[in-house]
Amino acid sequence: MQLADRIARSVFLMDGAMGTQLQARSIPSSAWEGREGCNELLCVTVPDLVRDIHLAYLRAGSDAVETNSFGGSPITLGEYDLSSRAKEINAAAARVAREAADAESTPDRPRFVLGSVGPGTKLPTLGQVGFDALCDALQVQVEGLAEGGADGILLETCQDLLQIKAGLVAFDKVLGRKSGKLLYVSVTVEQTGTLLIGSSIGAVVAALAPFPIDVLGLNCATGPEAMRIHLDYLAANWPGLLACMPNAGLPILTPEGAKYPLEPAAFAQKLGALAREVGLNVVGGCCGTTPDHIRALKDMLAGFAAPARALAMPEQVASVFAPIELTQEPRPLYIGERANATGSKKFREALLADDYDGAFGILSEQEEAAAHVLDLSCAYAGRDEAKDMTLLVARAAQECRLPLMIDSTQVDVMEAALKLYGGRVILNSINFESGEEKAARIVEMARRFGAAVVCLTIDETGMAMTADRKVEIAKRLVEFCEQRGLRRGDLLLDTLTFTIGSGDDTLRTAAMETIEAIRRIKAALPGTRTVLGLSNISFGLKPAGRKVLNALFLDECLKAGMDSCIINVATVAPLNQTPPKPSRSPARSCTTTARTATRWRISSTSSRAAPRRSPKPTSRRRRPRRRSPRPW
Ligand code: THG
């Protein structure tokens, strides 16, 4: 039986703290090799002592133990000048845990080893370590843990979404799904209600949803009670197995160091109640817990099995801070278009002047309007696109509350952006203009980083002009992406349109073909979404004309089923605010669309950042840009 299946069957007991157990034993000073504080080294120098702690937990009732490798990445070990021994140390950590687990296993009750990978001391979102360097380091750690016989990997005490993604990439490279090894991610929600870098639990779910994670949970930072609100969110939004390994209460600082107030009985009572009420599959302890805490917990939860939850995986994107539903109700998802070097003079001029504050301001001011997502396009002749993109993405990762859409034709620019951004972005875009190779590279990257992807209906013969061709290419794009591990919900199909404002007779029906293509794609490719660069329709017209045409086109596309559009969110205008008497005959459609137009204007602002089956914001906001203090 796979470990994940075992965990789904009945409550699975992890172990408790390692550090305090080590401190409680007398460690010969020679065991430190002059590196006092490097607990991981003890797996090599005093394996019997470490094994003894594992055995104590297993005898107290733990189904699995965590390896003593929390700080075992070569980067963290580097602080003790031990980088080069990382693999050996992690393998030793897994081996001693394996020996203990095997010694306590019976045919009826196998015991397991989870390879602990801590957050390290350098966080990528804060610029303290590069994504690639972190990934390489975690790869070495995972290799060592696998070599020593771990049954799975536990990325624990996670504080930074980008750090988690580096761990997931390392897991994918070394083990992958096919290995059958368990993948367990445990985040630390601080007393502030977010991860250290500011991510809400909603952002965590949105960013991790694309990955094949077996168990998701919380550990450290607080006690069981403070974790409840976040676990309730997970229970309502995350379909996978749920875990909680709290501290023995909130630490109390004393002259002798942190003290954890919950004694075994109180800890077991609180966590036991939480497990039953939320429906936790995995429980254990973090700082301040001991074998006695685990023994008490075992008694408290004897015979408990969390009911299965029938949930669909959420389909959201996310900034580093908060998620956004890809399906807005009412539609559409508005994607702000202003941060575009070719499409906005102001943005271009800011970049040309190296005025990154100004350029960032244009990106972020769209948060004040109706935008749900921010398109960012930095390609401009004579500029270093990768540099402009990475500077702005890194800043957005620390400051922007809305998710990004990375708009570039360059694979390396997209990759650089992904390596800086812990949230869930939309990559804009792939197409088959030059065949399939480039598209395949982008799709593989989207899979690796868990991004959504815009697919343009362009193939080797050029941009599709008719609804028939647009649908045909859309089908090919979907199949192409699905074969490479993306899901339909990850895809936004762009039916594209030429301007109808140029006077070119052959383009007279361009808008109708686009609208028809949206209608047919919605019927033929259920589960996918549609997107459109809406302002393209009116290139060449005067501003007043553009506003009317854009509003009309938006309305028609929405009626055809369009899910999202790239648009100037500051000028999204309801049709009833456009001139009352258009000079030509579409007056009838104008009046019929006016009512819906008013509806989307009003609701698009009130629905933004709408939570997914999560509590209503605590206060009614007069201005849409004000967010509730808990913006998931
Ligand atoms: N599909 C996808 N991505 C896209 C497009 C698309 N990205 C780029 C573009 N099209 C969407 N973005 C814009 C941005 C600006 C304008 C239109 C589309 C625009 N700009 C004014 C103009 O050119 O007249 C400039 C105004 C100014 O300088 O301020 O209209 O279709 N997937």
C-alpha cells in the first residue's frame, strides 16, 4: 500500500520535537567537531543517540519519524563549513531514522521515515538566495535523504512560496511522482496570520494547487488553537490530506529561553479536538513537544479517521500575498494592460528613463481600479527585456497584492520571472507560429513552476482569421498542453482579433469571427477558459470611438462566454455612459447591452479578491481597493 493511502485510512501520528530531545541528552563535546549547534552533524557522529530519540517517539506511538535533517541543505550547512558533506549527512539522517522505524515495524503496523527539509536561513523572495542555487542545494539534500531510505519528503516550516517551489522542483528532479514517495508540505503561519513573507493561507493553496502534493499542513509558530482558522480554510479549499504539527502552545520568553506552556495532556486535548473537528489526517508536534505529548495524542485519537472530503482543486492565480479566482462571478477576470512597453507610452518612457519607480507605479496603480491580474510586458527595441522584467517582478513579489501575467515572447525572460515570484502567475503566451518546440519549452516551465498559460490561436500558417480555424488551433493547443502535464483549468485560450478600425474590408468580420470562436470553444473544450486582448479591436480609431467600440465588443464577447480580458481597467466604461446615439444602426444592441454593461461595472469591483468559500470580509468596504485584513 502506498503511504498516502495508509494516511487516508486512519489518523497518522508523526513525532515531536528533535532539538529539545537532543538538548536533554548529554552529547559528548567531540560529537560536535567544533560545530556546536549543528544538530544534523550528530546523525554522523553520534547516530546511536539520534536513533534513540527516534525510537522513543516510535515507542510512544508515532507512525512515522522525521529525519534529523532540518538544517541539512548544503546552504544551511555552509554556515558550519559543512556544505560538501551535505549528501553524506542527509543520507546518515535517513539511515538512522530508517533503522529505528524498521526495528519498531511489524507486518501489521509498518513505521515510516519522512525526510525533513527545513526552510533554511536564506529566503529567495527576500533576495537572500537565488532560485537556482536553492534548488541545487535542495536537490543534494533530497538525494541524500532518498539514498538513506526515506519514504517521503517533508518540506517543513515553510515560510516562502518560492522556497517551497524550489523544494518541489528538487523533489521532481530527484524522485518524481513515479517513485511513489510521499510529498508532504507544511507551512508556518506566523502569529500575524501569514507566512513570514506575507502570504495568506489562500495564496499558499492557490500557488501549490498545481503540484502533486499528497499532504498539506501547518507546523510551528503557534499552538493548536491559533491554527484553527487556517486549517478550516484548508479543509474547505484543499482536496488533499491535511496535517497539523503545532508547538506545545505559544512560546513564553523566559530568561532561560522559550518555554512552551502546553503539557502533554492539554496539548493532546486541544490538538485532538482540532483533529476531530477539522478532519485532520496527520498530527504530531513541533517545538516543545516530547514523546509524552505524542503518547497522550495517540490515546486521544485512538480509532479516529478523518472523513474524506469531496472537493475540486481550486483554480486560482495568486500574488505572493493573496489568491484570485480565475473564474470571476460575474465574469470577466480583468487583466490590467497598462504596464506594457509597446502598448503604453507612459510605461515605455519610464523604462527608457530607467525610472523603475515610475514604471512600477503604472503597474501597481491598476490595483486601485478594477484589475484582478496585472499584465507585465517589457519588450522594447534597445532595452534589456530580461533586466526590466526581473526588476519589476522582484518588486511586485514584495509589494503587489494582485497576481502577475508575464507577457513575453522570450522563454528566458519568462523563466527569470518565474524564479523570482512565489505566487501563481499566468504566462502570456504560447502559440505554434514557429512550430511546437518553443511552446513545449514554455509548457514544461509552466508545469515545473505551477503557472497558468495563455494559448494564442496562431499556428505555422499564421494567426487564425476565421472561427473555424481559431477553434481548430485551440483544440490542438489544449491537446498539446494536456499531453505535457497541464490541466484544462490551467489554460486560457486567446481567440485574438485584428482591429476593425483600419477600414480594411477583409477585416470587417474579424470581431464576429472572434466572438463566434469564443462561443464554440466554450462548448467544445469544457474546463478551459477564454481570454482576449480587448483593446486590439479598436486600434486606429480616435479615443472616443475606441471607448465605444471596446465597450460594445466587451459586451458581445461576454455574452459569448469570454472569461477574461486584457484591458485598460481605468477606462472600462459601461455602455450606458457612452454616447446615447451612435451614428449607425447598432442602437438596438446598444440599448440591450446597456443593462448588462452596468451590471458588470458594478459587480466587477465588488467581486474582486472574492474569497472562495471562505468567510465574508469582516467589514463592508466602501472603496473596492480597501482589502479586509485577511485577504484570501
Ligand atoms: N492577447 C494576449 N496578450 C496581449 C494582447 C493580446 N498582450 C498585449 C496586448 N495584446 C494587450 N495589451 C494592450 C496594451 C495597450 C493597448 C492595447 C493592448 C493600447 N494602447 C494604446 C494604443 O496603442 O493606442 C496606447 C495608449 C498609450 O500610449 O497610453 O491600446 O491580444 N494574450
